[in-house]
Amino acid sequence: MAISYKKLWKLLIDKDMKKSDLEREAGITHYTLSKLSQRKDISIEVLGKICVALDCTIDDIMEFYWMKKSIGVRKKDPSA
């Protein structure tokens, strides 16, 4: 399972906010914002701060999706 924060970036655009504005409003660090940009895990507490700052719910800023692994299928060697 993976996390996407595309909704967060779209919401910032809709609210005409920069990432630095979010840092200041939510009281989060640049490092934390960097982790978000890299789709890394962050704490629920940080997500809560972001939601309070943007007046939204977690559903408005992130989503989970399943990553499909491609499974290699070996073909039988016809000469064997």
C-alpha cells in the first residue's frame, strides 16, 4: 500500500498557498514537508496540524492506493 498526497498539493493551489505558507500556518518543518513531497510516512499529528491549518479533513489531503507487483512468468524453454 502506498500514500499519495496529490490532493494536498491541489488544495494548496486552490487556496493560492505556497508550501512555505503551509509550513508557517501548520507549524511544521521544512523537513516534514520534504517527506510529504517524497511520499514518505509522517505522523498523524502532522496530518492533523495540516488539516487544521487548511480547514479540511485527512480525506481532503491524502489517499491510499494499492501498488500492484508485476510477477514475471517464465516461459518454458522449447528446446528442453
